[in-house]
Amino acid sequence: MIDSSGGSRGEALRRIGSIRSCMNLLEKRIFKSSIRLDTKIRYQTYIVPVLLYGCETWSTTKLQCSRIDAFDMWALRKILRIPYTRHVTNVEVRATTGCHPLSHLVADSRLRLFGHIARSSPQVDHHRAVAAVIRGLPPDWKRPLGRPRHTWLRAVEADLGQQNISLASAWRKATGGTLWKQQRSNGVCYKRRKEFHIDNEKALRGDAHTLAVVRRTHKQTNTNKDTNRQGRLQCAAQLSAQCNE
């Protein structure tokens, strides 16, 4: 899941490509069927795990997070049958479905793994490696030439950046399971989710008509599909009757 440079760009792009194939395979049987919209939105329980399996080890950048969220938005618009000609914002789509952005789930999984490593035994290799980097590098160490690589700890530091918490402080808090869980509940991931719910409420209050049009269009599409199916059955019955005569 991690390439030679320490990043996860190739793995994330490969997962997005494979999960697009899954969406296309289920499009005819599920997403274009007369199944209820609430059931279709549950695609996160049987499709998203293919994308996010092992995502707690990813060292994602802002570009990778935007691509993951872009795929999630493409999938939700495909489920809601919203064409590109209809000007429906992403906030309205999130308010209709109630699904969180996938980048928030990636950040939450990464912070959870950071807590597990901090609470692990000091004799294991992963605990010793992360603790050595957080304590600081040796004074005689010199950074090689070139741009610093985006490592997993840099991604964790970015997740904790909006709380003004350093890696050392987060490491000390993560050693206590209850304290770290409280910190994560007030952390960047949950803060983003709270802001996400606020934006959804504003969208529901400010543009409720658009959301009603989306649901009405989805229901009307299913009704038209059932009507066309009945018409085809009637025509087939008439043709068979004429052939028998």
C-alpha cells in the first residue's frame, strides 16, 4: 500500500479505478432499479470498504484527498441520477444523502492507528520507530538534498494542525485511551463533521426546493421506468395474441 517514496498515491488511484468498475457493474441492477433511495445510499457499506481498506496507513496529500472526495461525489450523483446539466451543488448532494466525505474517514482512521501505536509495547519496532522520530533526530543527522517526502507522520501532523497540537503532545495524550478518544472527539475529523452538518442544515433551510426536486426526479424516473416496462409487456402480449390467430 506504500510505494518506494513512502507515499500512497499509486495505491489510492488504483483503488479508485477498481471501485469505479464495481459501481459500473452494479449500475444496472441496483442504482438504476426501483430500489428505495435510502437503500441505494448504503453503497458505503459494500463498495467504500474496497477503497478504504488499510487507509489508516496512507500518507495522503490535499490533492489525493480531493480526488477521493471527487470520486465519492461522482458516486452519489450517479445514485441520485443527477445529470451534469442540472446545477446542484455538492453541499446539496451531501445534505440529501447524509454521507460524510471519505477524506474525513481516512483522517479518523489514521488518528486511531496513531493511538494504537502509542499504546503498544515500547519493545515493538513500530512503537520505537515512531517514538524516535517524535523525540527528534540525532544532532549529527543531515537532511538529504531535495524536497522532503510526505510521510505518514506528516499526514498525522496535518490532521492535528488545526488543533494547534504537536506530535509530542498528541503522543503523550494517545498513551491514555480515554484521553485520546476525547481528543479525537474534539479533533480535526470530528470538527469537520460538525461543520459539515452545519453546512447541510444551511442548505436544507436555504435551498429546500432544490432538494425536493432531486427526490421528486428520482421518484419520477422510477415511475416512468415501471410504466415503460408495463407498456412493453402489453405490446408483447398483443403480438403473441396476433401470432396465435
